[in-house]
Amino acid sequence: MEEKEKKFTRISEIGEFGLIDRLTNDIALKNSASIKGIGDDAAVLGTGKIKTVVSTDFFMEGIHFNISYSPLMHLGYKVVVIGLSDIIAMNAKPGQILINIGVTEKYSVEILEKIYEGIKTACAAYDVDFIGGDTSPSMQGLTFSITAIGTAREEDLVYRSGAKPNNLLCVTGNLGASYMGLQLLERENKIFKENPGVQPELKGYEYVLSRQLKPELPVKLKNHFVEKNIKPTSMIDISDGLASEIFHICKQSDCGCEIYQEEIPIDKETAEVAEELKMEPLIAALNGGEDFEILFTIDLKDYDKIKDTEEIHPIGKITSKEHGKYLVTPTKERIPLTAQGWL
Ligand code: ADP
Ligand code: MG
């Protein structure tokens, strides 16, 4: 009887990653030009030596952005960054984008033009061509989806699945800034809604706000790898928070890891805002998201090649799967890492 009652599964019971697994685990590739399908930052296609990588992402009003505090040009710019981040995470060079928009009556032509100005500015900044899309009316809110395309020589492509025990785990830039920027904007938005006369208090927080509103990508990383003759063993972009991305690397590479809390790069301003908002900067770095930095693993023998690079930070090491996944605190306490998607 009980069996019969449980007809439907709530998405929250299996989470975002469980949902994707359940919907896609029986999908097999049949075309010889489909090299890699579901499971990495981008799919890999092509029969020649130069492969094409393709990825797609949503950017939805009320879920991923709030139109009341996102400058329109920045919105357009950020959509492009979201799309290209997955291409860079394959160690590929971004080449083209397509953008679909769903719009309600609320949005004037002028608003959309401003957003498109941002899209075009990002295309110029990252040297990519805007080659198409689709436009549809929508019932609610403004919706974007971006498809990003890039290329790489077959031997340069880096997947999530190549990490090996004793590899070094590294991240670019710093983490948690975008999340703290968002918390600040949310706070000021709430105050403004309650007292429309009050001006937002955003001075002195330019860095975290820019990381949230107009993020940039670590595009120089690929060249750096070429110059130093490094081929990472695995790569992923940090869009959902460090913990979640580490989980993906460990799952796809069938391994475990140790992350050293003290080595996680957090900017001074991120820590200051966190303190002001009575939040933990470590949580922002581990679970915040939208950092658009890159997490990668390298062979230990390549350590000397990256140790003096300011923008690259070793944060831990890969271990065997049996070892598990741990955050090691400054007092050497070992805390099991946890991560989830949007549920
Ligand atoms: P990212 O965070 O890098 O954009 P996701 O976690 O969204 O990646 O997706 C992980 C993998 O699952 C990707 O290979 C993606 O193409 C695939 N995927 C996500 N959602 C779907 C879906 N609805 N249908 C088919 N594949 C999906
Ligand atoms: Mg990704």
C-alpha cells in the first residue's frame, strides 16, 4: 500500500546532481564525432585534431539575478562570462556564443538594447563572435540562456576526470568575493524597499561588488600553462562554490582529497564584508559560488612551475577515494567536506 502512495519524487529528495543523473544516466553517444557528452563543463565534438567544445547555461531573473540592483550592461556582460567560463574550464579557447532571451511586456526595447551593449562589450573583451540565438515572449521575468563554443587541440583538452592521488589541487584568484558582494546588495535592497529615501551604503566595497556584478575570467591561465609546459590533470570552473566543484572532480576522477583551510585564498575586502555581516568568509568561499575562477589539479612535479605565480594557489592534495574528502583546519581538525547543488 505504502509503495503505491509514493508515486512522485520531489526534486529536493535527490537534489540537482541527483536529478541530472536520473534524467541522463541512460544516454549513450552514437555519433563518432561526439567525443564527450554529459558530465563535464562542456561537451567535446569533432573528428579532426582540433576539437570543438560546447556548453549551455541559464541566467534567470529572480533566480540568478535581480534586475533592481544589477546594472543592465553588467547583466549582459555577466551572461557572457557565465557561458565562457565552462569553455575555459576545458582548457579551450572561447570562440562563439549564441544567446536566447525570454522577455515579458515589462521590458522596453531600450532596456534590452542596454543589456545587449553589455553582451557585445564582453564579446569584444574576450574576443568571441556573437553568432545567433532566439527571442521569445515569456510569462514571467527575463530569462537568458547562453550557448558557448570554443576550440582546443585534442591533446590540450582537460577533463574533470584525470585527477590522481598526490596531485596538487590549485585555484586561481580568490574565492567568496562575489557571494559577499551579493549579500551586500541584498542587504541594501532590503533597506531600500523598507525606506525608499535611503541611499545605499556601498562605498568602500567596490571589489566585492564588481566580482558579483561584473565578473571577469582568468583567460590568461591557458597561456600560462603553455608557457610553463604544464598540462593539468583535471579542471573545472568554480561557479557553484569550491566544495561543490571539488566534489565533481573527486567523483569524476574517482578519488578523495584534503583541502587546507589556511590555503584557501580570500581577499581582505571579502573578509571585512563577512565580518560586518556576521558571516564566515570560509563558508562564502566553500559554498558561495559565482567566483568564475578555475580549480585544477597538477602533478606534484609541476609544483615548482606554479609556486611563484601570484594568481595560482595550491590549496590541497588529491588522495585515494577510500581516504574521503576533508577540510583540514588550522588546528589540524579534519572536517568532512559537504556540497550540494541548488537544492
Ligand atoms: P556547469 O555547472 O559546469 O554548468 P552543470 O552542473 O550544470 O555544469 O552540468 C553538469 C553536466 O550535466 C554537464 O555536462 C551538463 O551538460 C549536463 N546537464 C545539466 N543539465 C542537464 C539537462 N537538463 N539535460 C542534460 N544534461 C544536462
Ligand atoms: Mg562548469
